[in-house]
Amino acid sequence: MALAVVVGAGAGVGSVVFRWCIKTFTGLLSGHSDYSASPGASNPHVPWLGPYFVLLTPVIGGLLYGPLVNRFAKEARGHGVPEVMLAVAQRGGRISPKVAVVKTLASALTIGSGGSVGREGPIVQIGSALGSTLGRVTRATEGRTKLLVACGAAGGIAATFNAPLAGVFFAMELILGTFSAEAFGATVLASVTASIIGRASFGDVAFLNLPAFHVDRLAQYGLFAFLGAVAAVVGMGFARFLYLVEDACDWLWRGPEWLRPAAGGLALGLVLLALPQMYGVGYPVLEKATEGGYAVGFLLLLLVGKMLATSLTIGIGGSGGVFAPSLFIGAMLGSAYGIGVHDLMPGTAGAVGAYALIGMGAVFAGAARAPITAVVILFELTGEYSIILPLMLAIVLATATSRLLSHDTIYTLKLRRRGIDLEGPAPGTAIGGQHVGTVMEPLPSALPATTSLSDAADLLSLSGHGALPVMDDTGQYVGVVTAQAVAEALAEQQEGAPALVGQLAAPPAPVTADQPLAQALRTLLSAAGTGVPVLDAEQGKPVGWLSHQSALRAVHATA
């Protein structure tokens, strides 16, 4: 708990330094505190260039951060969150301390020179690097080090966006991927500590100023639900387009990597010249869209422009997050959708701004598949409880639709393209290369579905297994019955209670013979008995048995 407070304080100070760096570099390179608030204006440092100075700023920024990243911390390139997820999942929470310094400078230079990316990815990586470093310095266990990494991520999000609850759930939902009392307590402490520092520096205000929204009619819920499904498609489209552009940049560039951001900055400069609203994070543009300040056609142009500008910034080697671009794209989509339904159903649709807010959360949920974080951060932005129900509805539908469209999220897809599966084993580990079929045991004798519970209890006690497969009269696999389930059913002795094994059998998550052992371990660990049946991949029939002992033997054989 004490270390969590220290990490939170470090993340809070890191966010203050990071925000100051962004403001300084933006002022030096554009002459404005936020150029997207004055799109098309000239740079007061070089007024004779007029708006054409945006052709040069990405090149200058690339010449500064390109060599920095290439020489000192290549992992600082890109949006940062996938690297933190990988460190927690497979590297024991180890993140180099130099990442915090390099990421701060590289991301601030990227955003300050016009890169159309967000602040959340960098500050998550910065805070996580601080947590990892403290874990190594204090010689914490691997589990505690991972928790400190999550505390750093929570503190960074909380201080940067003045959203302490969102910081906690971001860390638990995306970084740790699990919920526990210890993790919740530690991340809350880090988040609160970082928020106090952030509020002392930036004030107790939300990072976006949004108008108050209300839901007045029941029919609006149907409109919000449809928006959630559309937002999921847009969110996943953004993820695919991001890596498509990155592939194109990889294919086109043949020079040294340190020069790539500067050379690609010319292309980014052309985008900024055509759409200066894409300069930097773009929160002023987002706020104006939620207030109904743009026509539908221009909103859709800004949506496409943000996808292109963000993808190009990441593709040329820039450093920055995709959370803010997701919110931006969602606001443009929601505002355009809101204007459209308002024109079609003026008496039913309600305020356009409400659709912008729902779109923000739904696109992020569709891209990142983090519904709890999306709900919490949008609630913290507005403080409007009346928007919670439609927000939850749209975000859940966006998450479900996204899951149907793709197994990966905008974060895990980056790792998957590098051949890394967060659910699989780390490269070089003793366990993971084997297939289940090579380590499984023979299938125990199955119980007929018509076996009485008393007979099943005797057979289970003699089998040496805490569970046995169950077959019906036709020889079809029904599921597995456990000794615990049988004992509980016999103890009930109530009218209508199950009397036959078939009534208790339930299939566990499928484990197939061609499945990697490391992946099957997740099912084995959650199984109620001492093992699970191994199924044939084609026919789905049990062909073997995977037990804890057989898995341990596989580890011992390769150790």
C-alpha cells in the first residue's frame, strides 16, 4: 500500500511534467497553446509563412524525437499501452526506467509538432515504467511488481484526465485483466494520490468541458442502441485502418529508422494543411462538435481526417495514444448521427450533444473493448447521472458487436501482428510449446447419463479423479460431472432434485488435442475437478484427459 502511494505520487508528478512538455513544445513549434483551437492561423514566430508552417513542424519534430527513440528506447514508439500489457502478461512487469524519460520527450514532441495522437498512452507507459522501476529497486515479488505497474498506469490516467475512477478501472480492466480486493485497494491509493497532485497543478476541472445532457424520451434508447452498434464498426474500422497505414509506411520506407518520422512528417504536414483541426490532441474541436458547431458533412470529414492523421502519425514512427483519437472519432460520429436523427425525428431525437457523448464512449469501447472504463470516464466527464443508462446500453452493445467482428482489440492487435499472444506463454518458457495431445492421459471410463447419483458417487470415489465424462445412450458426449456436484445433490434430498448423472453433467470450456498447453491451463485451473476431457478438434468427442499431474509432468520434462 505504501509503495502504491509512492507510485501514484510519481505518476502524478510525471503527468504534470508531461503536460508541461506538451504545452511548451506546442507553443514553440506552433506559436499557440493549442493550435487546433485556432485552425488555419499563422505562427507568430514565423508569420511570413502563414498557415503553411504546418508543413515544417512535423518534420522538425521528427528530426528531434526520431533519433531519440531509435537510440535510447525503441519501445517508446507507438501508443504505449500494448507494451505495458505485454510487460504485465509475459515479462513479470519489467519495463526499462529510461522508457519514462524517452516517452515523455518523444510524445510531447510528437503532439507539439502536430502529431494527431493522445496523451493517455504515453502517461500510462510513463507511470508504469515508474512502478516497474520501484518494484525492482525494492525487490518486490513478480506479482507485486505487476501490481505496481498497474498502479502507475492508474495514477497516470487519473492525474492527466482528472478521472480517478477511470484510472482504477483502466488499470484493472486493460493492464491487469483481473479484479481483486488487493489490486483494487492499491490502484485506488495510487489513483487518489496522483489525482491530488494533478488537481493541485491543473485545478479540479474535467479535461473536457461538455454541456449538460439529458434523456427525455423512452424512444431515444433505441436510437442510442443503434448508435452503439454503428460505433463498434467504426471503432474496429479505426483499428484496422491504423495498422493498414502502418504497414504501408513500413513498405514504403527504405531509409534509416531514425529519419523516418522526419520524412513521413512531410505527408502529415499536408494533412494538417488541408485539415488544421487535426493538429495535436484536438480537444477544442471535440468540444465544439458536442455543442453542435459543425455541419454533418464537415463532421464526417473530421472523422475520416482523424483516422488518417492518427494512423499516419503512428505509422511514421510517432509516439502517442489512441484513446483521445477514439473519443474524437466517436464525438464526430455521434454528432453527425444526432443531427441526422434530429432532422428525421425532431420531436423525439433530443439534444445532438447527447449522441456525441454516447458516440465517444461507444467508439472507444468498440476499439479497446473496455466497457467499464468507457462508462466510468464518460460519467466522470459529465457528472450527469441521467446519461448513464443510455451510455451503458450503447457501450455494452458496442463491446458485444466488436467481439463478434474481431477477436483482437486496437491494443492486442498490435501485439498479435508481432506474433505475440497475451493469453499464450512467453517466448522461451518451459511450458507452452507442447500441444495438449502430447501430454494428455488416457480418457477415464465415462459414466452413462442414466447412472444414479449414489452409483456415480461410488464410481467417482474409485476413479481417482474429481470428475468424470458423461455419455448419453447414443454415445454422444454430454459433459462432465464432478464429485462436488454429486455430493451436493445427494445432500439436498429435496423433491425435484436431480436423480441422474445426466441432469448434473455440464461441459467445461472446450480443450482440444491440438491446443497449446499454456492456453489449456486456463481452463484446467478454473475446472471444478482435477481434470478436463480433451476433445477431438474435428468431431468434438473426448479422446483423452488433461489433469494437473499431466501438466506438471510436462513442465518437469522440459525444465
